[in-house]
Amino acid sequence: MAMMRVLALAVALLVMGVDECLAQPPSTQPPTRVTQRPRKPHDPKCDRLPAAAADAHDPVVSAPPSTRPAISEAPAPGAVTVPAPTMTTPPVQGCADDADLPKAMIKFQREHPDVVRTFMRMNTTLPGWTLRTDTIIDGSGIAGGIAYRHEVTEERASFDMMGMLSINAYYLVTAGMTYARPSDQRLVFHAAVRHESFPKEDFFGIGRNTLAADHTEYWRQAFDSVGGVTFSPTHTLHVTGTAGVLDVRMLSGIGGKPSTEERFSAVDVPGLHPGTWTNYLHGGAGIDIDRTDDLMFPKGGRYRGSFTRYRGIGDTNGLFSRVDIDIRQYLAMPYAENQVIATRALLMSVAAQDPSAVPFYFLPRLGGATTLRSYDTSRLTDRDALAVNVEYRVRLNRLQVLGLVGLGDVAPALGDLRPSKFHTATGAGLRFQAGGTFLPGVDVAHGSEGWAAIVRLGHAF
């Protein structure tokens, strides 16, 4: 009942609107022009740390580009990731604006500056040891971990490693090197190794008409060794090319649902061979145009696309490719800068002459915390998928309230995607900015298969 009252208040605020321009909370990007509250006298104890690098938009922000999640929150193994991390993190100095904090929090900040400083380093790409808290992949649940960055040569090369473990026993381990040419740091070379283990991946079958009663689980493991180069002609444009070797397999699920091979056959579901490693050469290219201004309450736009080609090696046959396109636009309301309409269009497609050559865990999927939020994770799977999300966000100091709508469909071919067949999800959510890169929140959404509540760290997009 208490949650419903909070959501009712959030919806009321969304409808009424709040025209007052409130103070910009601490940000990892240059602030937009908003009315600022008067600052208190400078206190060295609350000097703000250098901001996170621009690549903190992605869940795993400490690693080189080849070790971060791909464009999709349920990416195919080995998919191209962009952009490369910036080699320098411009400092943003000054005393934090704590006028909106409770007195108890202000007192704690001044009495325990080391604890606050450790918290503010969370999820940044700063040198040394830093904490991680986020999700590893859509469906993993909240994860925590630790990362380390060592700058081999100042502003030119760095070594990164990271490990994360989620509440659902998902884990990810990465290590890699990043090197920028001394004469032209627009060109960045990177190489990395990545091991992931996802023991409770969801699968309902292939197609838009699958049944919720056919919910199964499988375990996916992968080792990826990859290298690449990223060219950044401007600070907003990144073009990346990668190539590598991928080893991946599925195992029987260990959750409370039936294992996938118990309900489906390899004839209907390609790649359903528990315990068998499949090996691929993969290569591709990606582009990222990022014109957003703030990680916590972005305005502007971000446009990403990637193409990845897979070729089986050894006993693995098959040749196929995957395309991911992610278009995001954050439109500031003309009458109130603390209100934004956030939109996202996500298109994923897999192409192959022989559809049986594409293992099912490489296929696009919809459902979960980032696309159709009232549906189970990976509720819909097929060779092509289209999702559209819209949120109306209102920032009230450190609190954000939002209304959300999600639409999506899957099909065996792009021409078979139909707006009339779209699955829908509607709801509302709350976010609270607790630090420069820490945005916990909750969403509640409803669709044709019922209600869902999602605890999250960060925006859905």
C-alpha cells in the first residue's frame, strides 16, 4: 500500500508538472544552464573528485571497450562494443553543493571524508582500486565488485582489470590494455580477455507467440580474446573495429525452472547441445555518437550502431552476422529544464544463409529491465527484434520521478515485424541520485502478462 501511494504521488507530479528549475545535482559532465542555489563557503573536506570518464554510460565502466557490454543489454557473445574510454578524466574541482542534503548526511560527510571519497569513486575510471555496483547483464540482478586501473604511461596507456558477482551468481572477469598514440590520442588501441558465466539465462522458445508456461533456464559460459582500435575524431564521435576468438557453451540451468534441453529439442532450437564448446572467429565495427550532457539526467542524444560477423572454427560450422542499432533522444521541455522526454528505438537483427547455424543464445531478445519491463527477462526471442521506449522524467532535486511506456516485437525477418503485434508495458518509476555515478531506483510496470517490479541501479536507457 505504501508503494502504491508513492507511485500515485509520482504520477500526480508528472501530470501537474514542476516548472521551477531546481539546482543541478553533482554531475559527471559539464552542467547545463540551470538556476543554481547559492553555494556555502568552500570546505576542503568536500572537494569533489575528478569526474567519471565519458564511457560511464555503460554498466561496466572500468574496462577497455572490448570488455564492456555491447549495445544491447542482452548482447550476443563477442559483439562489438564502443566507444573506447577517454585516456584522461578532466577534473571538476570545487565544494559539493550540499544545501539540499539532510543535516545528518552533511555531518557524516564532514566527519568521514574518506568514506565519502570512496563512495564518490564508485563506478568511475579513476586510477587505482574502485568499487563497482550495477548489473552485469539484463537479468543478472544487482552485482558488486572491484576494479583496478594502472596508468602505465600518463595519458597514453593503462592496464585494467575487473571482477563482478551478482546476487543471481552471475560473474564477469576482465583484464586488458589500452594504448593511445603519443602523437595523436584520437587513435586508441586496445586488447582484452573476458570470461563470463551466466547460470540462470531465461528462454521461452523462438517467436512472438511463445507461452509463459514454457519458461526454462540455461547456463551460458564464454571466453573471449579480442583486440581492436578506436578512432575518435571528436570527443563525441567514436568509431571502433575489433577482431577476436570466442569460445562459448551452454550448460543445464541451475535455477528453479526446467532446464532448456528438457523442454526443447535441438531440431527446433539451434545450438542446444549442453556441455559442448563452440568456437568462433569474430570481427566487426561500431560507431557511437554521444551528444548527451549529463549521466544522471541526460539531455541531447546518443546514437550507436554495430556490425559483428561470426565464423565457426574447428568442429563448429556456420557463418552469420548480427546488427545492433540503438537511437536515444532526450528532449528537454521548453518550459522547464527539469523535465525531459526520453525516447529510445532499439533494432537487433541476425542474418545467416542457414538459420540452423545460429545458436539460440546469439539471437536478439526482448523483455526485462530495459525494454518490456512488465515481461520476464528474454521473454521474446527471434532473429529480428524491435523495441521502442518512452519516458517522461521530472527531476526534483536529487529525486527523479517518471512515467514509462515500452513497445516491442520479434519476428523471423525484418519485414515480418508488425506494430499491430507489439507487446506493451506501461508504468512509473523513481530514481535517487546518491552520488556522481550512483542512481538507485525502482520501476513498476504492467502488461498483458501482469505486473512487475524492478529494483535497478541507473536508468533503463
